[in-house]
Amino acid sequence: MVPRYARPPMSAIWEPEARYRIWFEIEAHATEKLGELGVVPKSAAKALWDWWATDPKIDVPAIDAIEAVTKHDVIAFLTWVAEQVGDEARFMHQGMTSSDVLDTTLAVQLARASDILLEDLDLLLAAIRRRAEEHKYTPTIGRSHGIHAEPVTFGLKLAQAYAEFARCRKRLVAAREEIATCAISGAVGTFANVDPAVEEHVAERLGLAIEPISTQVIPRDRHAMFFATLAVIAGSIERVAVEVRHLQRTEVLEAEEYFSPGQKGSSAMPHKRNPILTENLTGQARMIRAYALPALENVALWHERDISHSSVERFIGPDATITLDFALARLTGVIDKLLVYPERMQKNLDRMGGLVHSQRVLLALTQAGVSRENAYAIVQRNAMKVWESDGELALLDLLKQDAEVTAALSEAELEEKFDLEYHFRQVDQVFERVFD
Amino acid sequence: MVPRYARPPMSAIWEPEARYRIWFEIEAHATEKLGELGVVPKSAAKALWDWWATDPKIDVPAIDAIEAVTKHDVIAFLTWVAEQVGDEARFMHQGMTSSDVLDTTLAVQLARASDILLEDLDLLLAAIRRRAEEHKYTPTIGRSHGIHAEPVTFGLKLAQAYAEFARCRKRLVAAREEIATCAISGAVGTFANVDPAVEEHVAERLGLAIEPISTQVIPRDRHAMFFATLAVIAGSIERVAVEVRHLQRTEVLEAEEYFSPGQKGSSAMPHKRNPILTENLTGQARMIRAYALPALENVALWHERDISHSSVERFIGPDATITLDFALARLTGVIDKLLVYPERMQKNLDRMGGLVHSQRVLLALTQAGVSRENAYAIVQRNAMKVWESDGELALLDLLKQDAEVTAALSEAELEEKFDLEYHFRQVDQVFERVFD
Amino acid sequence: MVPRYARPPMSAIWEPEARYRIWFEIEAHATEKLGELGVVPKSAAKALWDWWATDPKIDVPAIDAIEAVTKHDVIAFLTWVAEQVGDEARFMHQGMTSSDVLDTTLAVQLARASDILLEDLDLLLAAIRRRAEEHKYTPTIGRSHGIHAEPVTFGLKLAQAYAEFARCRKRLVAAREEIATCAISGAVGTFANVDPAVEEHVAERLGLAIEPISTQVIPRDRHAMFFATLAVIAGSIERVAVEVRHLQRTEVLEAEEYFSPGQKGSSAMPHKRNPILTENLTGQARMIRAYALPALENVALWHERDISHSSVERFIGPDATITLDFALARLTGVIDKLLVYPERMQKNLDRMGGLVHSQRVLLALTQAGVSRENAYAIVQRNAMKVWESDGELALLDLLKQDAEVTAALSEAELEEKFDLEYHFRQVDQVFERVFD
Amino acid sequence: MVPRYARPPMSAIWEPEARYRIWFEIEAHATEKLGELGVVPKSAAKALWDWWATDPKIDVPAIDAIEAVTKHDVIAFLTWVAEQVGDEARFMHQGMTSSDVLDTTLAVQLARASDILLEDLDLLLAAIRRRAEEHKYTPTIGRSHGIHAEPVTFGLKLAQAYAEFARCRKRLVAAREEIATCAISGAVGTFANVDPAVEEHVAERLGLAIEPISTQVIPRDRHAMFFATLAVIAGSIERVAVEVRHLQRTEVLEAEEYFSPGQKGSSAMPHKRNPILTENLTGQARMIRAYALPALENVALWHERDISHSSVERFIGPDATITLDFALARLTGVIDKLLVYPERMQKNLDRMGGLVHSQRVLLALTQAGVSRENAYAIVQRNAMKVWESDGELALLDLLKQDAEVTAALSEAELEEKFDLEYHFRQVDQVFERVFD
């Protein structure tokens, strides 16, 4: 975790205090059910919840001090709680194993992290949608291979991003569902010393599903799927980040990351405004992708469990969720405040002298009875002049002066072929598909 | 693709002929709709389908020869079809762009590949279930960290695998849905020269969803999610493969990959039966995981598209699906024919001299009024002797001879604590959770 | 392996015939030494080499047919050789294990593959150097963050690529050394039934080092390092490929992948020349990077060996080397024939109206006694006008008309600050560092 | 970075204070040379070093406070230094760009990190060597595929690890050399405003090589190679960790991670000593491998530089080096204190009833004139009985009672075939290869 790429609510999920709070809730809910089942006195859970109702501070250093002696984190915590609650606390954890607490806690943390990420995505989607509608009909050149192709609108670019992040949202909902399970099944998952009803009760109270079958641990294919999903989302962040970086290039300059009016460029050169936020996002995307790999390797634990996944999760649990939260919020800011330059878009669109319309002229000539070969030659000879002029000549002007063209097409017909609007007739329908 | 790890039906999907057949269907369905819309004569589609009804052979070398001249694969194919069908074929591909055909074809191929993989998973699930039920109550030691923990049943191990692959199946269904979209939207996705109705028609005929918004290409976050899902499935294959490899170790030998009765070991040593199938699967899992990475990097294409994804997909499209198909089938065979040795499982269970039951004795002593500290000391001193005997002594025997134990617990009570069945009381419920 | 990305000499290394030829040489050299040691008759090696001198065809299908019966590749091969050579052949393979042959063969294949890759790198370096010298002083704008920064020369860009690939070459030499070892040490590497002198002899004849300690297999950290090195080289290929893709963008167009004079663009639009070779290389780089991952996972084999590395290497051995060979050759072609447009470079350099020189003016004003704050304000107000004119105004013109500037600096002094050559004074020294 | 997996000396390299100290040294050395060159007064460097000689505390919060205003880390630092040193400090940084400082600092940090890692490796190698010599002739079974193969010694296992980490050390030396370069070349690497002699001077003082050609940044192929090398080392750590985990399995138990005499197992069960250190190392190895990936993606920066590498390096710079340092030290501790059980090794060796020697008997029978087919049948029928007895019968006993055997071989000859020492005749030579 890099502090500058961390936001407090997400970081808080991964702090010791938050973890201990979840531990307590799991233990207290479990004790409650054990009481109902007659395994422990009902008074035990009451004592726990009564203490909890006082909103006690979790004394992390005190717990750490106990752990230094017991060498066992869960026992240290239980000991500390017992010191606070008194004798009734000894009924906690009956028949349970440490992993019951640890794995269910990780599930709660990842579910909460998912909830923040889902909010992040909602904010991002809202920002993209607002800007998409704003620029629904702002013409800009579509590029394949980095080369001008045919006109699109800037709104379409954003609608594509919207559709992509809407898919990401759906994937994250599924990933959250994968991860949000509760296991309280004992040392090797047989419920030998703890009734499955305890698991059901705790799951229901924590808003988790029960883990149908666990083996001391919750199976790690769930976590692999979760982190792989975050990696896919990172890829989509990178795509939009790369788009902004391209648009901000000196020669393109169709959009820019926001800078405040009074802000100075990096030097005396006023043009030096760098797309540092989206470059930064590009790097973060690389990290979030990388974190999926050890999660995938974690699946093949030995027999009922080995603990090799644990050190991995101490890294990627916080690092992947905190970084993705930061990245989504940063991207939302970039989109929200993106400086868009429609005039420059138009200027770039025009820099080819209308060559982007040559295909429609070709078709029109053919339909007007010129042979395909002739039509091609006619268009080509004019297009070449435009191309060689590097933006000085305009294709429409040349065509109007070409006798073979004017013999087949009227000036009005010709001009119609250079109509940008022609390309945007389906924008409405596409927006309906995406936003409805 | 490594031929020895390829099965014909999956490989066939990726062969040139299969690709050309899909191309034809896309073009013919599109022409059909263009006919309905009055853009081209209705006779065009009829001519195409009439020819198709003759079940024509796709002459791949002839198409290749044309491509060598035109330097364009789709044009080469259209030219060859025109040669077969005649004049009406010139109406094909109206307003479409090559990527419309290529990307929709990839969608069909990946959807078909998914269908095979889903069948593979069904067969694997059936095999696992059969063996799980067979060994529902076969006792075996549960191990955490590779160390004996408490008893489980071999059926539970398999039930866990079943639950895991059932999740994989659900993930693959979602991944198939992600990937099965149709885009026929023209050069930059604006439908400038092709009505969206054509896309809808082709999608419906091919069993695909429409791509709500495309940009010459279908967005690559879909493919990233698809290949990431295959990577997760590979992880689960590896988990089961590693389990079998462990079980077949000389010192464990609780199960073995099948070998036929007359089969010789690798030399004069009859014990030399190696788990080569599951070792092989372990390596294949590594490959399938690796293929997800370039798919994740493919997401961030430049602007409306660049073609960097294409070379990647020429590798991973076939390689990931063919290898996963092979691996799933191989794993099914391993499970189906796995030699299971319940006697050896029992022997291993017993090799600790009953130490796996020490915890229950400890609890019983405490409940019988012995202080926790005393109880621990009593169990510990007997357990240590058992441990140091390396399997020669039995804990139950020693406890029966320990006066402090017999003062608290009757022989019958003691024996009950060594009851394996105690651990299996919830097996039924777990099986219900998993298989119902 | 994707056939279209494969070149015959590299592919040949991975074909069955080549593999069998290496097998034979290993066995024959070993038999030779066994003869010298008196373990087998000296006549055995003579018989083998005599047959080999007849340049016999390796009958792959015949060997396959035997393998179908014996289920063992090395035995099948030995059997076939015995059929050809006669009785003396029975002395082959004495005391050896299959892995001795297989692993040493892989070493030979990877060493040969390295030799081809080293030649590829030499050709690439030569091409880069030639173009670097050609454009040593061709001015072009240096860009950070995609934004114009200060002038460089196109030769410097290429010199950087040269230095990078020279490092890659050095790394590959080291990787080749890592991988080129010979192990003939028997079933678990103890030389129990084969004298170490045999290993030494075979190693020397095949141009390999001896593996100091093997365990049936050559340790896989060597292979991990090898494939990781290929991955680094792929990264450098991608860097240059991305540079070319950027330079070919419509708005930049400072260089282009070669197209023949008569070649048509992709349609009627003559500007549509896409950087498809470098896009293709970008995707290939992703694959070569991905292949390093399973090689890294292969290191941790179980005990003296497990065979999980084998299926991985059947993929990545050919795929990584064949694809890298193809990519290096393709990049060499791109560089060799790259169309470079110095006029466009100059035009882009000038599009900022001389803003790239503003920093030098600022310094000159300060040195002429203007306070730093004033100097900044003076430059800034002129620079802003230039910036807002989008290339219409020139900074030098404005400065010459600014009284506060002319009070401090003469026209000649001002013009000197706009001298491009100032930036190139150290080009010679940098070239010396890189190329000498 | 996970605090529990961090050791202070390595962490210190990555703390702000350490970074600022390196920044100062770079600036002061550069100012020194600028003074010699007459660009700035010689008194400037003197003032800087005089202040430095007072061993001043770096006031990180004060620098942070300035950065909060200037929004630029290097300027904030220079401002703070100027406040301490006074007027002469204004000559610092002349003609330099921030990246000159940042990239050279990263080089110093990675070089220092490498030095710690090299020491770690030296300690690890020493520990392995000591244990290897201790167990040079301790017999143990060699296993391929997890199945008993032929005898080795435990010293050989460790010698293999020694040879592997000796290779890792050599690789790290090369990686350190890759990374330890100094770049002070200005905004786009042209040395436009700073003489190359400054770079040479700073490089020499910091013990770095000069970067032959930089482009504002040091090229990232160097860093890719560095982190890829750490990934390879992680693979070797995992290999040894997995070996220990296997050896500690309940059924194998040939070695164990150290536990203190009084230490309690995890519960009442004294056998429950888990290999948690090596499981932990396995997970850490996954992380270190994962960090190589974004480093590989960082190579392809845009043009003269983009800043996407920066966020990646804020993660992996500390995380990869700190974790690897911790892992190497932990592994050293594991090896150093490893509990080795030669009796259990012998017991496991014997559990096959001598089947591991069957191949030698087969050969001896053949050499004594028995046909190969007969010899095989004789050995096989006895071996099968041994195998089926699951360790109860011994092959040697049965052979001595087999008339066909005793007809060919004397009892003494037979016994010689069961001589473990036979397998260890080359141990000396292998040790010489590895350790000399």
C-alpha cells in the first residue's frame, strides 16, 4: 500500500481495529447461537453484547502485547476481550477454529471493500454519462491504428466507456457475491464440534451466504475470481487513461486533464500541461493486474489447507482494493473535469481536407453510373493532391473542379457527401442501447 | 497449441475451414437483412443460401492463393465465394467492415468453445459426484499444513472439488455470456453505412446478443474477463491435481492414478507408478493462467481500435481453449478411474496412535471436573509417549492405564472419544448443501 | 506457435527430426566415452558413428509407431536406432536415464535458439545503427508525457534503441550461458551407474558446460532466467514498436512503416496507412512476456524432480523462441525501411511557434540583469499569445517587438537563443558513448 | 509493504529521510563539478558540504509543508536546503531536471538494496553449506514424481540448493550492475544545459556507472531486468521452501522447521508442528514474482518518457526488495536450525523393503548369465511380494531364499547389491564441483 494512493474509508477496512471489530461480531453472534442451542449459557452472549453496547475502544497495543506472549493472534484477542467482559467471555469460540474467524473476517472485509468500489463505479458511471450527454453530438475523428478513419462523436467515445464500466460493475457484483461467504465449520470443515446452525446464524447476521463446504478455510478459487475481476476493471481504467493521454498529446490536444485557471505550467512554457493523472492511473492499473496472479496461484492449497495464501493476502487484500478505490476516484475526477476542446476536434477532423468523406463520394459516383474502376481513379487522383498538400487543399473544392465528377454529380449532391451529420444518424439509437 | 494436448472437436473450431464457414454465415445473414431493408436485391441472399445448401467444400488453398494477391483475408474470401456463387454475390458485405466479420466470428468461436468446456465440466462434475458418493463415509485423515489434523471422509474431499467446479461452471456460463456478442457497425462503430437492424438480425440468427456499442471492434474487456475466467478454472484443476499427486506419494499412497492390471512400472521396481497425468495437468494449469495476462493487456487499445490484440488472440484463442478442454477431460479420466485405497487411509489415520482424538479427551476430562491445566498435562504426557513411539503405542491404551484418567472417565466413555463416526455426523448435511 | 509468426530455421530446431538428431549425438558421444572407460566395447560407438556418417534419414513415423507400443519416447528411439545400426546399438544408454537425454537436448535446442536470436539482434543493431547515423542531426521534438519538451535529434532516439538492444544482447549471452549445460548423471543425479567422465565428454563435444549438480533434471532456475530474459527483450521490442506507432499517428506523421510506391491504402483514402507491423509486434511482446510466468513457476519442482515443467516447456520452448525470432526480424525490417519525414519533424518542432526555446530566453534575461520575477512575466506574456494562436504567431517575432526584451537583449542575442544547434552540441559525445 | 515482513535496514533505504540524503549528495556533487567547470562559484559546493559536515537532521515534515505549497517535491527539497545553507544554495541544480535526481536516487536505492540482498545470499549460502557438509553422507531416498526412486544423501539435496543460490547470487550481481547507473542529462537527455562531465563526476562519487544515453529518464529495461532477477530468486526460495514442507509432512517427517524444546504444539496434539515458515515463504515468493510483471510493462514508455512507471515503482521498489530481504533471512534461519532426522530418513528408505535396489540385482543376474527376460521375471516375482507386504517383507531376504537367484549369485554378492554406499561414490566429486 502506498499512502499517497490510499483513501481513508477503504484503508480503514484494513486497519487492525476494524479487523478486531469484525472478529468480535463473529464471536458474539456465534456465542449467541451456541446459547440458543444450549451449548453455552445464554448469559454469555448477553454479556458480550452488553459490553459491545458501551462502544468500547479496541486497545490494539494491549492485544499486541498479549500476542507477543501467546504467539497466537486469535487467542490474544479472546484473552483481551475476556479481560474486558469478565468470566462469561470464556464461552466464546466454543468448537470453532481460528480460521473460522479469520476467513469469515476476510469475507466481510472484501465485501465491504466491494461496496466502496461499487459506489466508486456508480460515481464514475454518473460522471461519464453526464459528459457523454454533454458531447453527444460533438464531432471528432474516429481513429483506428492511430490513423484517422471516419467521424464519430465525443459522446460516443464516452458512451463506450460507460458501457464498459457498466459491465465492470456487473462483474464486481458477481465477484462480491463470490467472496461474501461465512465458514464456521471447525478444524477440517466437518462441523465436528460446532453445529452448522451456528454458521447459518453468523452468516445471516453478517449479511453473508454460508460456505456450502469448507476445509478449515474458505476455498481460494473464490478469491482468485475476485482479484481477477479487479484486474479486468483495472484494464478498463487503463483504456480510458490511455485515451485521455492520447487526446492530450501536443499534436492532438482535443482534451486535457483539468488545470485551474491560475495554475502555472511546469516551466516558462505554457503548453507544458502533462496528463500526469492518467499516466499515474496507467501504472496503477499495472499493479492491480499483477495482484491477480498470486491470487490465482493461491488456489492450489495442499489438502485441507496450507497457509501459503496468507502472506499473499496480507499484501493483495489491502493493496488491490485500496489502489483500485483510489484509481476509480481519480478517474472520476479526470472525467468530471476533463477540458474538452470541440474546436480542436473539428480542426483535426478537417486536417485531412475532407479525405474522410472520400468513400462516400466513391459510392455516389458508382451509383451515378461511373464504373467502379473509373470512380476509384477519379477519387484517388483528387485525394492524392489533398494528401500531398498536408491540409492546404480540400477534397470538396477539387472535386467541384473535376469535370468527370461534375458530369456525374451535382454540386449539391457532392456537398451532401461531405455532411458530417450523415455519420451521426444512429447516435440516438446507440445512446438508447447504452443508457436505457 | 501442442498437438498432444489437443482434442479434435475443440481444435476443429480453430481451423481455417470452420472460420470460413462462420464468415459465410455472417455475410449471408447480413445480406438477407439488407435484402429485406431494400438495400440489396432479395435475390442475393437467396443465391448465397442456395449455394450453401449444396454443402460446398471450403477450398482453403484457393482462398489462400487469392489472399496472396489481395493481401486481405476477408476480400480474398469474398472473392472466392463470388467465384462459386456468381454475380449475386457482389451484394455481400455492403456497408460492413472486415472487423464486423472477424470479431463476430471470434465471438462464435469462443461461444462454441465455451459450449464444449461446459460439457467437459458436466462430465467432470458427474465423475466427481459419483466418486464422492462412493466414498461418502470412507474415513481419511484431514491435513492442514501437510500435517495430520482431524478425520474427514474421502467423500468430503471430493464434495469440495464438486462445489468448486460447480462454481467454475457458473463462472464459465457468465464468461460465455460476456463473449457472445455480435457487432456489425461499420468502420468506427457508427452504423454510418449499415443499418443496426442488420446487426440485430445476424445476432439473432447466430444466437448472439448485440454489442450495444462497438468501435470497429468488440471491446476487449469482454475477452479479458473470458480468459481470466479460464485462468481461475485452471487454478481449480491444479488444486485437484496437486491433491492427487500428494495422495499418490510413496509414504501416503491413499490413492493412485489408474494403471491397468498388466501394466509394468517404469522399471523392475513395482512401486514406481508416477502421477504423471496430474503432474502434466499442473503444468497445463500454469499455461492457461499465463494466457490471461496478455488478454488483460489487450483491453487498452488505442482510440477506436488498434490491432495489437490480434496477434495475441491468434495464440490464446486456440491455445487456452484447446488446452483447457484437454485438461478438463484428462482430469475427468483421472477422477473417474482413480484407485482409492481405504485400508491405507485407515492405516495412515491410525499411524498417530490415536493422537487425532486427543482434543476430545481433553474436553471430556475438563467436563468431568478435572482442571484445564491438569487435563492438559495428563493428555500431554500420554500423547508424548505415543508420539515418540512413532506409531508403536496407542493413545487409548495408555489412557486406560493412567489412573488419573480412569478416575475421571470410564473405559466406555474413553472409547467413545476415539469414535471416528463422531466426526462424520454432519457429512449428510454437507452433502445436501453441495449436491442438492 | 502460430505459423504466420514462425521462420523456418527457428522452427526447425523444434521439429521431431532435429530433436532425434540431438538424441543420437548425445547417445553416440556417451557410448564413445563408455567405450574408452571400458564399460562397453569400443566397437559400439564406432558402429553408431559409421551409420551416422551415411547421413541417414530419421524416420519419424517409424519411431512414432514404436512409441505407440512402448509408451516411452526414448526407448522407442533407441529401438529404432538399433534396428538401423544392428547389434552394437544395444550398448547405448548404459547407466543413463531418459532425462539425461531429454534435458541435455533441451539445452542444445535453447542454445541453438539463442544463437539465432543473437544473430537477429546483431542484424537489428546494425539496422538501428545505420539509421541512427543517417539521422544523427535530424532535428525533432523531444516529448515527455506525450507533450513537446525540448529538441532532440532522430538519431538520438535511435541511439537510445541501440543502447537498449545492446544491453539485451549482453543479457541474452548470459542467458545462453545459463541454459547451455549437460547433465548425464542417472536416475537421481548420483552418477550411481554412469561415470561423471561421460557427462564431461558429452558436454565438451556438444559445446555445453557440465551441470555441476543435477537431480535427474537440470535445475529449472536456469530456464526461468532464460525465459525471463526473453521477456525483457520483448519489452524493448514493444518500446520501439510503440514509438513507431506514435510517430505514424495522423497528427504526428514523422515516420511511417514502409509501403511500396504503388501500394494502395486500405480504401479510397490515401492517408490510411496503418502501422500494422508495430501493432503486431506489440501483441507479440505481450505473449513473450507471458511465457516467462510459467517458467518462473516451474522452478519449485518436488524433491529430486516432478514432471510438471514438461508440459509447460512443450509450449514455451518453441513458442517463446519462435515468436521472439520473428519479432526481432520484423522489427529489423521496420527500422531498416522506416520512412522518415524530417520536414514534418521540423514542422512539428515549429508548431509551438518557438515556445520550446522560452526557457533559454528566460535565463538570458536573468543573466542580462532582469530580475527573475520580471523575466518570467515578460516571457510568459509573450508565450501565452503564441500558445493561444495555435501556431500562427512566433515567439521570436513577439520578443523582438517587446521593448522590455530589446532593452536587455540585442536581436542577435535573441536569435541565438532560438538556435536548435545549441541542443545538439553533445550529440557527438553521446554517439561515442553508445557506438564505440 | 507488509510491516511484519520487513527488516529495518532494508526498510530504511525506502524511507523519506534516506531518499532526501541521496538527493542532497547528488546535488552537492553536481554543484562541486559545476564549480570546477566555472558554471557556478566554487564556494557553493563548499557551503553545501560544510553544512552537511554538521550532520544535519533532515526535517521531513518541514519539506512536506513546502511541497504542499510548491506541488513539486524536488523544488520543495531545494527550498528547504536553501533555508538551511543560505544564499550559496541557489546555485544547486543548475541545468538539471528533476528526473536527473529522482532516477539517480532510485539507482542508489536499488544498488544499496542489492548490497543487502547479496549479504543475505552470502549468509544463506553459508548456512546451506554448513548443513550440506554436516549431512554429506546422510542417506535418504531420492524421489521423482513424489515416488521413491534411488538413494541420495541429504547433503546432496543441500548441495543442489547451494549451487542454485550461488547462481542466484551471480544473477543478482549482474542485476545490480544493470541498475547502478547515473543520469544527469537534462530535460530530454541532450545535456543541453549541463555538461556531461557533471554526470561523470556524480557517478564516480556515488559508485555508479554513467548512463550512456538517457532521455530524461534512465531506460526501464534496466529495471525490468532487475525485478525479473528478483523473481527468479524468489522461485529458488520457493523450491527449497516446498522441499522443507514436503519433508515435514506427517508421513515423511525427515526434517522439521525448528521449534524450541519447551514449545507447545498448536493444541493437545504433540505432532502438530506445522511448517509455517516455509509456507509463508511460498506465498512471499508468489508476491515477488508478481512484482516483475509491472516492471516488464514499464519498459515501453512513450517517446522520451511518460511517468506511468512512477506509480508502479513506488510499490515494487520497496515491496520487492523488502520482501525478498525478509524471505532470504527467514530461509537462512530455517536452514540453519532445520531439525534433520536421519533415522527417519533411513526408515523411509527401508520402507520399500529394499526395492530401491532391485535394478542392481537385475543387472547382476544378467551379468551372471541369466537371460534378461528370466532375470526380470525373477526379480519381479520377489519384488511384487515385497510391494504387497507394505514394508513387512525385505527383498534381500526373499532373494536369498530364491533358488534361481542363489544359483547365480552368492549371498555376499547379493548383499553387495544392497549396499547404499554404492550410490554415494561420486558424492565427493559432486561436492567438489559445487563448493570449490
